[in-house]
Amino acid sequence: MAQSKIVFLDVDGTITDYENNVPQSAKDAIKAARANGHRVYMCTGRSKAENPPEIWEIGFDGMIGGNGCYVESEGEVVMHQLITAEQCCHIVDWLHGRGLEFYLESNNGLFASERFREEAGPIMRLYAKGKGASDEDAETSAHAFMDTLIYDGELYRDDLNKVSFILSTYQDHLDSVEEFPDLVARTWGGKGEHALFGDLGVKGLDKAHAIRVLVEHLGANMADTIAVGDAKVDIPMFACCGASVCMGSGGDEAKAAADWVTTDVDDDGMWNAFVHLGLI
């Protein structure tokens, strides 16, 4: 058998379609690759609490979460760098002061601000439609996401991986960059001024950094790593891994940065990628 590989998979738009469904061919590909002796890790912006049972039931060797702040392998926490309690208080107070709704992303749950459910419905529908979902599927996706959140939880916390907030205008993101020089400020849900959300996370971390930490922990070689993703946030892991694949349904920048482009996520994209890579 060929040299065992370590495969890092984004979740949204890579393992799942944009309605959070996992194609059967993706499940089969992951299980077959692991049966062939390869190790497969989630490498995602999601925190542990954000993954439904359907994803965990596939079987993984571990996960990188929170866009690189959390690393777990075979049940062992290898690294976990959190937003501090003081930083959390600053973020929550600033967002409240601007009237921006948000949710706090922790491995213990996703904790929403007071009016997030009311404000987020139209935004999450726009996000799903921007990924190609029909009106009906976008509605279903928005409700499914909203049902995963906790609406009466404590908002001053010390267990946060990152924070996402609804942008009223792109200026909210620009101001967050100025307000939080001790954190990394990003956007998601659209390009540039069309972004739907801002997010704040631990500075100096990304998927690539977390992959290097994990590979060192495993005593493995970066040349034996493979990254599969679909978005701009995946480009650092494309650059650091030995091989990279972008989903056919992914963004143009991600496609340009990858070594190879497979078919769409819901057109056996994962299966075709694993065949191309010789994993199955």
C-alpha cells in the first residue's frame, strides 16, 4: 500500500453541502480511506458543539476546530488557545453597544445574543442562497442552524474559540479591526463588502498553524499531508500541505490556490477527490 497520508477536511461545503447534509459518497470515501490506513481529520471553523451527530458518526481521527485554535487527535486535546474572559467581556460589551447581534462559539455550545434569532433568520437564508440553495432549502438551512444555538446562556465566558456577529455594514468589520488589535478580525458569508458576518478569534492562529502542531505531535511529515476545502479561509492549509484539492462548488480564490479541483460537494466531490489522490 502507498505511504499513509494525513487528510485534513474542511466541513462546510466540503464534507457537507450548504444545507448541512453529508452526501453518502463523502461518508463512504472517508470510511474507505481510514480503512486503507490513512488518517482523516476535520479542519474547520466550527467548534465541537457545532457538528451534528451525523458528522461524528462517520468516524474521524480527530479535529481542528475554531479555524485553528483547537486541535484534538484520538480523543487527546493537543492544543486549545482560547479568547480570554477579559477579551470576551470587551467583545460582548462592544457588540451590545453597537446594537449588533452575535453568537459565541465554544466547544460547550453556541451561545446567542438576546435578539440573534430575530435578526439572523434573513441573514442565514441569504448565506444559504449565496451558496446556491433554493428558497425552500435556504429556509430549512436557516432554521436548522438557529435550532443549534443556546438562547439563554451566559455571555461573559472563558471557554470561547471565536465570536461571529451580524454586520449591519462593512464598517462594523473595519471598526472591529481597530477595536480589537489583540484579536484577529475576519468576515464570512460573502466577499469583501458583501460579507454577512464579522468574526473575532485568537490572534496568530489559522488552519495551517494547527496542522503543523498536529503533524509534529504525530511525528509525521508535512509531505504526507493533504488538504481539501472550498473557501478562502482554506488557502493557508492548501499552502502548507503536501497536496491540496478544492471542491468544484468552492470559491474562485480557493480553486486557484489548490493543486486540483474536484466536482461539486453534492456531485461526489469528496469521493472523486479521494480516488484522484489514491486514498481509495
